[in-house]
Amino acid sequence: MKPPKPELQNTRVIRLAKRFVLLPFVFLLALCGWMHAAVRRLRSPARLRTEDQLRQSRIRRTLRGLPADHVP
């Protein structure tokens, strides 16, 4: 078996170094996502439904070309 080209070996080392450097950031993102999901589970179903209806209403108004929030 032939030894790999030096360029290929360098790219492997650089890719591995990137993974080690990015590992703490990936861990923090996963932790933030877990915390967000935990907080969301604490909300009541009625509150979740109300927030979802408001979000959908804003999206529909934006798609129609109207301002996102309805001003009475």
C-alpha cells in the first residue's frame, strides 16, 4: 500500500483539528437547545396554542403583504 500524499495527510490533520476546536461550541449549542426544549415543556398547552396562533397570524399577514402585527 502506498503512503498517502502529503497534501491529503495535511487536510486530514486540519479537519481533525477543526473538530477538536469546534467541539466546545457544538456542546454549548446542544446545551442551549436542550434548555430551550426544557423551558418549552414547562409551558401550558393553552399558552403554547396561543403563541402558535399568534405566530401563524403574523406569518399569514406577512405573506399577504401586510404588517406583521395587527394594530386595532
